[in-house]
Amino acid sequence: MLVNVSYSNKELTRKIDTEVGKPFTLKERWALGGIGSPRLFITEASLGIRNLLILDNNRDQCNVEMRPKGIIVRFRSLLETYALVIPYYKLTIYKGDLGIYSIYRDQHFLKVMADTKAVQKFFTKLLNHKADNAPTSIEDL
């Protein structure tokens, strides 16, 4: 779900919270060692996201927020903030060549540069959290 989150909208907030869960409490954030990613530079994006990013001349960047049942990828274009809301059951992450991670949800995707140790550490934490909170599959029974 790609949405504009620039303005406060209770209905949209409720939709996001039902899809990926309410934000972690301060105690949970502390226990996880933080829930936000460092600044991620976008190298490639799907058509819908690319059309938003080319509206301004700034460097394309985003950040990822972990939630109990998914993630929110936020990026800015012009003066608007957009969010790609991805529940864990629709999240697919690929480690590409030479430090590039691809984040997929249905037809939307982002490819981000993972050139620092902090970014790689965050993606490891994200994948572990996804594995811990994934529903039990039929093969595990």
C-alpha cells in the first residue's frame, strides 16, 4: 500500500496500524536496539515510486521503520512524505550484488545501497525479526 502520509488522517493511521501493527513502545524499542534504519539511498524503484521520486532534483533516499507485523518504508518527494506499507507476509528481501538490497511488495519495489556496516546490521535485524514473527507454515508442523 503506497500512501501519502504528509497530513494527519485518523482513517489512514488506523489502516496502517491494522496492516503492520501499532508502533513499538519505548521499552520494546530499547530491547530491540532501535527500530529505524540509517539513511538508505535508492538506486532503483518500481514505476509508481520512480514517478514520485523524479518530481524533484534531490538525491533519492528513504528509511525503514520496523513494526510488530511489518515495515514502513518512508521517502520524500517535493514537500510530501510517502510510505510504502509492507506486512511481513508480503515482504520479500533479496541481497543483490555488491551491497544492494531489494525490498518487494506485490508490484512495488525499491533497491537500496547497503554500503555501510550499520545498514547491513539493520537488515540482519529486520530479517531475524521477520522470521521470529512469521506465522507458522505447514512445513513446520
